[in-house]
Amino acid sequence: MVATRLQTALSLIYPARCLGCGVVVNDDFGLCGICWRDTPFVGGAICDSCGGPLPGQQGVDVAHCDDCLRDPPPWDQGRAALVYRDRARVLVLSLKHADRQEVVVPASGWMAHAVRDIVTPDTLVAPIPLHWTRMLARRYNQSALLADAMAKRLELSYCPDLLVRIRRTRSLDKLDRTQRRAVLDGVLKLNPKRGHRIAAGRPVILVDDVMTSGATLAEATRAIRASGAGRVCVVTLARVTKDT
């Protein structure tokens, strides 16, 4: 009873606010109606490889986008929760650059929903790592926060340091797919202290905040596949599409 009254008093003093625009909402870590409408969730038909949306309605047949048909990624299946535009872009950037770690709470739920059909109880969840210099400057790895929270929701094992980034790379923002691959070649390695976590072909799901060309996730997939992992899937909070 005391705890309930205290919670009520706190909610009056510090009401829940929309993660997108800051207006008062009913629940913590939620979006108001307008921001929810402006958040492009991935739904309906999707590419089974990258998780991007496809024209038409969801069907029983597995489908792939033109990019993945032309240049299939090395992982087995991929999913994304949001399309990287509008309010989704604001949420991703606020988590990545503005220390808005509260975004992880709903975002991990959206990602968990997106991957329920491709994970198994023995799947190991691992994030794309930052180079230690970027980690020192930012103080946290947004992909690791998302991976940890998603793993908890799905009751899966989590390994924050399965991979290590052995050198710092330049910004990939204005590079094409080929250039990104060249920059990222050999930049991710399996942590030698964590090799036992993927022994005997254990399935792994790699987590990142945004997929653009997929070059980073592809490099990570190759690194853990070469070290004995079995089925590899990927999930991102948001997916860049051609119209974004």
C-alpha cells in the first residue's frame, strides 16, 4: 500500500512523457499517438534476409528484396523493427548520440517481437562491438544495450564481448557497399576468451542499431562462422531502405 501511494505521488510529480516529443502520456517509456503514427514499424511482407519491408501483404512464402537476391548476405535470416526514417530516425539518433538510454526499453521489445520466429532457446545473443576509443568517448555501446535487453525479454543467453573490434574505422556514412566492405575487412574478430560460447555450432543472433548496407553485420558473421558458430541471424532496431 505504501509503495503504491509512493508510486502515485511520484507519477504526479514526474509524469510519464513520450519518448519522441516529450508530451505527457499514460505509461513510462511510451509514445504519444502522433509519434506512434510517425514511427514506421516494419510489418507485412518482409525480406527474410535483411528484414526490410516488401510490397504487398505477408504471406506463407519466404521472400527477398532485390539487393539480397543480387548479393545474398552471409547470415541466414535477418529482421528489423523499424524503417530508418521519420520518428524512428529520431529515436535511433537520440539513443546513439544523445544518451537517451530509456529508448532501449521499448526498442528491445520491438526487436524481440521481430525475431521470435527465427530464434531458438539455445541462441546466443551478441552485439556489434565499438572500438575501445569510441566506447571511451561515448561511455556505452547502444547495440550492447539493445542486445542485453532483448536477450532478457526472450530469456536467451547474452555475450557482450563475443566479438572485438581490432581497429578504429573511419565513418561509413558516405561510402557505398564496396567501399564499406573494404574498410571493414578484418576489423572484427572473435574474442579468444569466448570461443567456447559458440562451440559445437551454436546458433547466434547478432544485434546492431541500424543496418545500411549490412557490411558490418556481414563482417561479424564471417568472423564467428570461421570460429565455429552454427546458424547466424541478425536483427537491427532500424533498417535503411532505398526510399530513406
